[in-house]
Amino acid sequence: QVQLVESGGGLVQPGGSLRLSCAASGFPFSSYWMYWVRQASGKGLEWVAASNHGGEKTYFADSVKGRFTVSRDNGKNTAYLQMNDLKSEDTAVYFCARAGYTLWGQGTQVTVSS
């Protein structure tokens, strides 16, 4: 089955960290760039980060630069979003997506609150 499944979301205090995972199946994961996108309640989609096929090239939105990192393990068909120094404005549903936005995960909720 072709799918992406995110995990790792939850409630964290400001300044805390979370690592999201995106497990891929049913397609050649290592052939695709992977993206992370988030959507805060009542707002539109916001692109967060991207990783090239091998993970050597990564790109970030200004809003998360210096706090978030992305990585991937092509042997495990999994992408990761490491989020550090979380702020209340990072609260959102986080999605991983395959290049071209042709496949999306179900999303995982991240809530940053004291």
C-alpha cells in the first residue's frame, strides 16, 4: 500500500523538543524529495522543510530555521523532523508529503503550551 504515516506528535512545553517520524511504504522512498508542511487551526498550509533524496540538502522556512532539522533513513524508508526550542506558534498539525505533493500522510498534532 502506498502511504505515509506520521507519528511523534504531542503536547510539549515552550522550549521543548519533539521528533516527528514519517514512515513510507509502497514506493521507492529514496527516489523522492520529502517535504514537511503544517497547518495551524484556522489557517492555511505552511511549508516547513524539505529534504533531497539522500538527505544531504535540506531547506527550511524562515520561521523554523535554526530550530528544526530534517533527516531521513532510506534504509528504513523513514523521514524525520526534529523540532527544538518549540514555540506556541509552532502549534499545528504536521504533515509529511512526497515530492510533487502527490502523497500525504494523515498528519500528527503538535501542541506547544505551558
